[in-house]
Amino acid sequence: MTGLYRIQYTSKIKSIVISKIIVMTNATERKILRWVHIIASIPIIGYIYGPVAERPEAVIVVRFILFPGVVLTGLWMWKGLWLKNWWKKKIGIPSR
């Protein structure tokens, strides 16, 4: 068995659960976030410069789903490493 595995013992049902931990590389995470950020920005541009602002259901999607998503992906790409390191220090996991 290669890779990272987590062994968990549950005392209530007296069983051992072995599950594989899926680790995403930083490069893959950046690619996924970058493409989500770019694709979600296209309707926002249409909202600003095009006729999307005239359709009420499109306005709701852009204002409450896409724009916060773009902001969160942008912040994660900018400060994600700092946030991961802070979280690891807080819960006591040693960093790589």
C-alpha cells in the first residue's frame, strides 16, 4: 500500500477503518482555482457591460453566487498559503 493512509479505530463498533487520504498538489489547486475564477468572471463582465443586468434571475445569480465566488477564489489564490500555514499551526499539524 503506497500513499498516505489514515487508520481510525472506532470503539463503539470495535472496527478499524483504513481510508486513503487524497492529497492535491499546489499546482493542481492553483490551476483549478484559476479556471474557476476566470470562468465565473465572464458573466460578471456581461452584467457590467451587457444586457445581463436586465434579467432579474441573472442579476440574482451574479450578485449572490458568482461575485462572492470570484472574490473567495481570488482571496484564496492570494492568501491561501498563509491561511493553510496558520491553520496547521493552530491545530498542531507540522508543515512540510
